[in-house]
Amino acid sequence: MTTQTRPLPDAGATGAAETAGAAGGPQGLEEVRGGAAGFDSLLAATPVVLAEFGADWCPPCRALEPALRRLAAEYAGRARVVSVDTERYPALAGRYGVLGLPTVVVFREGREVSRLLGLRPIGALRQILDGALAGPDGTA
């Protein structure tokens, strides 16, 4: 498998928990494994992917993590939310022109469709995910 689901340290007020989905693989924020090959497999297998390029030492990346976990739960079955450790996979970050952290890139059918740099509110992340999930004519 190319991704690993990170356990939730605290389910929070929503009571949400990460569980393995019956049809769509793991639910929740996933950490990319396997470098470029693993990421390419993920993009090929999943129509819409939100990828956060970050690092453990990056405070804004850590601050973004709760929003990413919430989005992973909200969009389960429709999109996958993954984290790419740029320290572990610098070539992958370089391939996508990641110059600052965190960088969030949304892919549709393997192609980049949106990008946000820096710590952004969850509403901005929802907006780019919803745009990727909408069809070419703006409908889902």
C-alpha cells in the first residue's frame, strides 16, 4: 500500500474516528509512502486527491493538520486527503515545484487543478476540493 493512515490523537468535539472504509480504503489523513512511485499509484487510483506537502518541523504544517483530518472525514469516499513529507521525499516536492510549506495541491485525474501556499482556513481548502469534484460544467 502506498499510504498509511495516521491515528487521530483526539477525536475532538465531533466524535469522529478514523476507520477502514468498506469500499474506498482507509478514511482519514494518510501519509504518502513509497516516494514518487507510491504517489503516482495513488493519483492513478483516485480521481481527486488533496496533497499537503509539509514537514514535521514546520509549525504552520502542524497547525493545518486538524483541518486536513476534518476534510479527510468529510470527503471520505469522494476524495483522498494525503500528507507528503518533504523531508522524506524531497524529489517529489521538487517535481511539483513546492518552494514553501505548507503547500496544498489538489489533483483531478492525476493533473494539478488547484494550489494554495501557506496556512489557510478550512473554507479555502473546501473550496478547492469542491471545485475539483465538480464536473467541467460546474456540476458534480
